[in-house]
Amino acid sequence: MGVALSCLLTFASLVLFALAMRRHHRQAFGRDPAPRAVLAYRLAATVLIVLAPAPWMLERGPYMGFVTWMFCGVPLVGLAAVALFTALAARRSEVETEVEA
Amino acid sequence: MRKTFTLSMTFLHTWGGLVFGWLLFMVLLTGSIAVFAGELTYWLTPEIRGGLRPDAVRSMQIGEDYLRAHAPTSRLWRVTLPTSREPALKVTWKELGEGSKKLDPETGAEIVRKTEGGSFFLQVHEDFHSNRDKNPTGFFLVCLAGMAMLVASVSGIVVHKRIFKDLFLFRPKTSPHRAWLDAHNVFGVLALPFHMMMAFTGILLLYWLFLPSAAPVVYPGGNSEFRREANAQDYRQVKGEAGDPAPTAPLKFYVDKAESLFGAGRTAYLYVRDPGRTNAVVEVYRERTERVSQQVDQIAMDRNGTVIRSLLIKEKTPLFRLQSFVASWHWIEWGGNLARWFYFLAGLMGAAVTAAGLVVFTAKRRKGAEGQAWFRIVEAVNVAAVAGACIASVAFFWAERLTPVEAAARDDIPVQAFWVVWAAALVHAALRPARQAWVEQLALTALLCLGAPFLQGLVFRDLATADWVRIAVDATFIAGGLCFALAAWKVRTPSFAATLPARREA
């Protein structure tokens, strides 16, 4: 449970970091982000990423939690997310190509 | 030298990465495999019965009986209790007779098979399986590779600084070269904290070997005296005159006493110095499975059970505990299966970064340098360093399975098979065109992986006895084989990424 919460918090934080970037903001909303919004996104993302390991650490104890989160959890959750979204995007583009054809 | 900071970093990352990448891939691959050293030894020793849940007290009694019967005059005994990872009881004796045996923890029957098991990979990871006391070359090569990994990690951040801008960019379908580069970046960035930590702690762990003259300056007794004070280890090495014969209590007596200080059922192994003498000392060591600590609690008692020396981590200084905490990050003995799987996969990601980096090196230069002799050599060594290392590692398991139990110097044969196969892979890579060499070696690795569980039909026995540790090893072989098969398939298709539909770029 704590593990899942930590992963979700991390993911949410990274989405916010992405939205603070012009290119991704355009992809999501079709326009550039306002400078103030960039700041807000980054601030919120930072708060979330700092909070993210807390549920995991509460569940697994401070030492074990810290170590497993830092060196194992973050990279593997990240890799899983990359693999999942790449696969989803690939599938969607295939479907769209078929529809257009 | 180079004009700008970025350019010098690129130069360093590219060429340092290439040369040390060849070594690093092997170090990272074997290190990842060695995470499961205990499980692999168990898998490689079919004589250990499956599904054992050995009782610690009974196992200890069996070990003690064995040593009393077979090594009554030896001056140093060790009994290592079975664990769920490797449920065999180990007894070792030294000085005035020397030997080591694995026993069935319930019947006490000797397990005759001699094998290096999973610790072979630990040895390759540490010093390319050389004897570092006799010849430290292999050890220092690994250390250099570790430093190169740190350098490559830091310079890599500078070189690929676009990763910050393109943090969320992965373009598997734009061009083969970009895809490899992105893969290099994805694996590198995601596990960067892990990789830097492992490289750093890997070097840090053996600080007393790197600075060999520091300890003797401060400690008249040199390294061993220093280590005794630094981490209270090696007391068992202190040898005095053997006393007169005098009975020692059963080992359980000492273990109970030690466990009253560090927790019931937490004993991992124990030493007896001068058993059956007036000066007998029993040292009991705690396990470290649920603590992130490299040093372990250890209690030494005299013949009557009076504690004469103790090291309890919670009583040590914060600095000591910090050192112990950091050092244990590298030797993953805590955290159970979850953490071990994490380390295994994150370690393989490190190997993947290295492999992808090596491929990027050639992919980038193919147009300009194809046909030149040096480029041909780099390509061949790339294949052997990556795919060849994988074949050699799996070949080790095959050799272990196929070497008869009664063969002379049995435990050496698979080790030699490992090196011979690796050398053969280099020869093969030199003779074949690069793409064919990649495909053939990856395909061979896939076949070997897929076949390994079925050698002597042992996978069926594992399934029949619901032996989950061995089944997990079998399943990992199959999964690995499928990954290698997929890789071989992808590489076989000429510029596979180019044939795929172009990505619809927003």
C-alpha cells in the first residue's frame, strides 16, 4: 500500500516536472505555459518528490526504506513507466494508422 | 587539450567508456548474477534435498557431531547454519587438518559434489577470479573499472546534458542510432543513483587495500591489527598456545547465551578456537538479513560461557555505524528477496547501459570508419565483451551441470570452461561480420539459457517437489533466454528500427 502510494506520488511529481517544460505543456494543452505556471509546476513537483518516499519508508522502516527507495524503487518504477507508456503509445499510433488507412 | 569542458568530457566519456566498458560489462553482469550467489549454489548442487526447512538447533548439533568425529584435533572450527536461500549446513576446520564439507542439515549426510557455485560470479565480479593475495592485477582492474564507472557516470551527465531538457523523451522508432542512444540514456538516468552508489561503495569497501601503507604506519601489527580495532573482525585469527584438554559445553549453550544478547534465532555462523582445550573461545555471529549493516553483532565467550569480547552494533559510535550502513549497500544481504530482485534488475540495467553505450560508439562511427582495421577490432571486441560474456556465464552453468561429480579437480572445470568459452567468443567475433557475430552469439546465449533448466531434467524435479528457490532460478533462465532470443531477432532484421512505421512526432 505504502509502496503504491510512493510510486503514485513520484509519478505525479514527474508529470508536473514535464508540464513545466514548454514542449510537453504544448503537447498537453496546445499552448506555452505562463512563466508563473512553470514556477508553480516545479514547486509542486519538488514538494511531491520530496514527500514521495515517505509512505514507503514508513512501511519498510527508515533505513531499509531509504535504501530500497533510492537505489531500487525509483529506477525500476521509472523503467516500468517508460516501458508501459512506450508500449501504449506504440499501440495507439498503430490503431490510429489503421483507422486512417 | 579539448577546447571546451563539454568536449573534454565527451572525449573522456567516449573513449574511457569504450575501453573500460569492455571490462565493466563483465563486472556488472557477474555482479548482478552474484546477487543470487546462494540460490545459485543451491541450484547447482542437486544433492541438497529440495523443500528443506532445517531447524537451527538440530543443524548445529549435526555440525558439532561431525566436527567432533572428523576434526577433533583441529584448532579452528566453523559451523555455518543453513538458510532458506541455501539450505545446506557447512562445516569448516583449519590448522592441524583442514577441510570443508556441506552436510544435509537433517540427516548429516555429506554432500560430495565440489562446486564453486554462485560464488564463482562473486569472484569474477571482485577480481576476475584471480587470487588477489598472489597477483592483484585482476583486483586492480576491477577497481579501475569501478573508478571508470564513476567517471563515466559524471561525465555522462555532462555529455548527455540534453537528458534534462528531453527528460521525458524516448524515441525508439526514429533511427537505430537514436534509439540506442535513448536506451543508453533511459537505463543510465533511471538507475543513476544506484549505479553511482554501487561504483562508489565498491571502491570504498576495500579502502584498506587501496591505501596499503596507511594502516601499518599507525598500527604496529599492520592491516590485521587495524581491522581488529576498526571492525572487531579477525579475532579468530589470533592464535596462542593450545591449552590442556578440557571439555567444552555443547555449542547450543554458547549460542543461547549469544542470542540472549542479539536476538533469538539470529545466529548465522560461529567459530570455535581451540575446541576441547582450556583456552577454548566460541565466537557467535549474528545474521544481517533484516539490518542494513555490514558489521554484524558478534559475541565471544570462553569455555564457561563468560563473555570475553562483544561487538554490538547499537553500542558503537555513529561514525562506525554510518560506515557499516554505507558499506552494506554494496553487499546486499539485507532486505530479503524483494531487495535482491531490485539489485539484480538494477545491476542488469547497468550492464545494459554499458552494452548500449558500446553499440552507440560503433553505430555513430560506422559510416566514416567502416572497413578500417581499428573499427573492425572495436566491433569484434564489443561483441565478445557483451554477448561473449553472456555466453561464458551461461556456459559456466552448463559445465557445472555436465561435469561428473567424481571428476578430478571438479570445481575447476566449469571455471576453465567459462574462460575458454569467452576466448572462443572473441575468436568467433573476429572471424564473422559484426552483425552475424551479434546474432549468432545472442542466439546461442538464448539457446543455452533456455536449455539450462532442462539439463538432466532437473526442472521437472524442482516442479514436482515445489522447490520455489530452484524454480525461480529455472524461470529466470527461461525469461533470460527469451530476452536474448528477442535481442537476436531484433538485431537480425537489417536496421530493424528503420523498417518500423515512423513515429508520429507531435
